[in-house]
Amino acid sequence: MTKTTDPIALREWIVIGAITDVQQGVPYRTQVLGQEIVCLRDGDAFEVREAGSDLQPQRQVQVRTRYGHVWICFAEVPRPMIEVREFDDPRRRMITWGGVYVRTSPQRLVENFLDMGHFPFVHTGILGAEPVTEIRDYKVEVRAEDAEIRATECMFYQPRASMAADIGRDTSYIYRTSGPFVVVLYKTAEEEGEFDNIGMLVQPLDEEHCRVFGYTLLLEADTTDTEALHFQQTVFLQDRLILEQQTPRRIPLYEKNEIPARADAASIGYRRWLRAVGMQFGVLPQQAKEGASQ
Amino acid sequence: MTVSQALALSNAVECNQVILARASELEMALWRDSTGALHANQNRCPHRGMRLHFGFVRDDRLNCLYHGWSYDNQGRCKYIPAHPSHTPSNVIFLQTHGVQEAHGVIWKGQPPAMPERVAAMRSTPVRSVYVAAALARVRDAMSAALFSVADALQHVGIDDNAGCWLPAASGTVQYGCLYALQDAGEGKTGIHLAALTSPEATASPDWLLALSAQLQAVQLDVEGAAP
């Protein structure tokens, strides 16, 4: 695939790796939105260029480091990155997940991250368990000016909500989807009145292949980084099995293709926003018929 | 003339299990309820597109692994776990496909009409293989001398996708085999092989092993040949 022409995708800041993934003096090659790129690091300075078919560096693109990751944007005027104030909280420490390759569209990944309904079936005994499957109503707000979809007042019973949890409890979630490729969530922490902060940062390689990065901002002093990482990887690999078996890989935006329930309010809001901004990248063309990929 | 479409051997799917079945361009979730009855549905949950053969069978319903949406044997969605007290809309349903079981093979639609001699014989599932070759190539191999396991057998075609190797009518040999071919899509062909014996006899271990080995030989031959 060549670089997408979709302006909605091109204006986004997109993660290409954790800062620690890019070594000094070693060209770091990857792909974003169908475009091969190469990143060079000199100290804390990063330079990213598009690479031609001969892999020779060409046009320079914007790059910045934030939230533990290296981000790039192809457009001259990027849409602003999400603000996560919890990064300024000195009590929290960050772990990065590492990149996991997944054969699906970025939007399928975002929707999976926004979804509580799958917890009892996909993350059985960890983030959910039958018979407690009901999704209570929650609120969804689309902040079009910030390209943010916010789901609040989400509550779900979880047998083992985190590494530090030893008993089941009701967990409260807030989801903030920022543009098409980034979701940040807040969930009840073990500490009274506190929220853990977790972000999923999708690197779309092309429309149907992604790498997924993410971070966890931990308050839990008793949990080691390795334990927290293993917890995250266990959960995410359960999701990957599902994600790679959804057809089609590109997301359908019309209800004749996929029927939502009330519990899918966050996904409905996200799809509505994708339609409203006219996103093409990673989206199933409207004329495609139900079951065409079977 | 309609041609038979085999999907699997009967023993490939047990009670309360679901498997993937392919018929050329079509993917199906093929499942057996607790009574042993078979059902085949579109292999895609209409909620979020999840392949249903990754799901589970419980209480005689097919359930999607992603969110547990539950479908009865007519393909109707009967339960959405996220909303336990809510009755699902009747627009949520799975397309269903007719399947039948005969002679140790599961067929999409009708099984082929068997020659009278075969209909009276007992059938024992042996083995299925999927070969990277077109249907026509496999058809030739299965009806060629290559597959003549015992010299006493001769080929009897049933239709384009099924056939038998049977003893000469006058002979004393009382065993043979039935094969059924499946267009599995993506350039692959399934071969489903069952041993045939007289109704009173069971297939001998030697005969079952010989058939299995012969099927392997066909696979090696077909896949080794230049396309």
C-alpha cells in the first residue's frame, strides 16, 4: 500500500514506538498509514523521514516525544494530541507495553478497548465473569471540537481488575477516545478514591494491519513493573484472538452491516464520529454488502 | 445435475461442539446440539463480525465468543448477555444452511443418491485431509488406479464430488470405501474418506490403516505434481 490520502488520518499524531525502542544511531524503520518511514535518534533528538521504494530517506515529517512514546504526523497542521494530566502526577510511574502486531484495522482495536461487554467472555475470571454480564447504562458525549468521545459512569463487576486486586469488585470506568487511533481510560484503582490511567496508542501500518502500543500509569506500589506488564499482555493477547477473527477487518459504519445493542453506546458514538468526519482509512466502503468477505 | 458438497466426516464434530466448515466461497459454523442434531449457520455474528466457530455451544444454542450473543437452532438471537432482561429484536438472526448426515459424512444440502449396494453397507469415518490442489485434480486422483488399495476393488462414481471403491459384484471381498470431496476455497480441496463394510462386519484395523495411508499417498502425489 502507498500512503493514504485520507486527511482525517494524516492530521493525527501517530505513535511509532516507545522512546526506548529507538536506539542511538540505528535507523528505526517502520510503516505508518501505508508509508514507509525511517527514524534516527541522536541523543534526545529524533528525526523522521518518509522512505522511498529504495528505502532512501526523503521528505521530513514532524516528530515529537510524549507519554513515553515517539509520535509522528504527516500533515503540516496536526490535530492536537490528547492531554493526560495524570502524567504530571509524581506518585504515578509509567510502564510501556511494547508493540504488538495485530491483523485488523485501527478502528476495530479502538472499539475493542472501549467495550465492556466482552469482559466476561474474553477476559473470563480477570475483567469479568458470568453470570454478571449486564452492562448498566452509561453516558456518551461527543466533543466534536476536540475530536473526543467520552464515555462516563461506566460500571462493571470485575473478579480481578488489576494485578493488585485480590477480590472482585465493582469497577468504574471513564473512556476518552481522542481521534481515530488513541483511547485513554480511567478505572477504579485499589487505592480509595483513586483512578488508574491506561492508554492504548494504535500505529496503523495500513488499513488492516496495526501495531498496538500503550502505557499504564501505576499507583500500585506493591506491584512490580514486570507483574503489571504480564497482566496487560495476558489481557491484550486474549483480545488479539478476537480481533483477528472479526470480519471484515475494516470497520463497517452502517447498522445494516453490524447491529449494536444499548451497551455499545461508546462504539456507536465512535462510529458516528467517524461517519461525521468522513473517515475513509480503515473504514469499509459503504457499498460493500453484508457477508461479502465470507 | 446437482453435485454433492461434503463438509466433514461425522466424527469431526461432537455433541455441544462447533467447527468451521467451508463450501467454496462460504464459511459456516457447523455445530451439534446435545441431542446430536447438526446445525449450520453463517460464520459471522451480526453484532461485531466475530467468526462464530470460535464460539461455544451451550443449552442447545450457538454462542458468540466475543459478547456471548446466543442463537437458537433456527438462527434466531435469543439472548444478549449485556441486557439479560431484554428480548433481542427479531432482526438479529443468522442465516442457516441445510446439512445432512449420511454414510459417515456431513453434507451441505442433500447427500448424493448412493448405489444400492453402498446404501446397504456400513460406513466408518476414516480420515479427512485438505490438499492444496483444485477439485478437478483431486477428482482424477481419487478415481485413478493410484487409489486402488486392493486389486479386487473397482471405482464406482457417485457424482462429480463423490465416489466409491467397491469389490466386483461377484467377488467374495466385502469391504470398500467411500470418498467425498469438498471445495474448501482458497485453492484447497477436502477429501473425506469412510470405510465401507457389510452391515454385520466392522472395518478391520488393517483396512482402516491401509485407507489412511492411501489417502496420504494421494495428498503427496497431488501436492507434489506441478500445478
